[in-house]
Amino acid sequence: MTEESEPRRRFLTVEQVSEELNVGVPQIRALLRSGELRGIQVGGRGVWRIGANDVEDFIVEAYLRTAERIATGDLTIDGEPDR
């Protein structure tokens, strides 16, 4: 079965989102704690699931925030102001 024919999952694990965004699991957990990334806790053992649409919304918002930072000159690369 090719990737294109696989059905899209409604919910992703923290690890799957970490892989999708190419960041560590601790970063995803921090985004969940801060509310920047929406997720739901399933059960009482700290099992989190993030909606695929919520990941896409997060990416769109991240692009918008980046564009705003570029427009205001606040974006830094490797700690150096981009001015």
C-alpha cells in the first residue's frame, strides 16, 4: 500500500507530531502545555492525541507569525538580528 492510498488519520500521537514537525517530543509537549498546539488527553495516564487538522492549523499559524516577524524585522537566524 502506498502512502498516497493510506487513509489520513484523524488523531496523531505526540511522537508522530514530533516526527511530522521534525522537533523533539519535549517540544511538542511544551506546545501542548502552552496551548499553542491543541490536543486532547485520553484516559488518565497522560496519553495525548493531536488532531491532524490541529497540526495543520498550527503550521498555518506558524507561517503567519513568521511572516509578521519578518515584516517587523524581529526574525533572527542563529541568534543574530536579521537587520
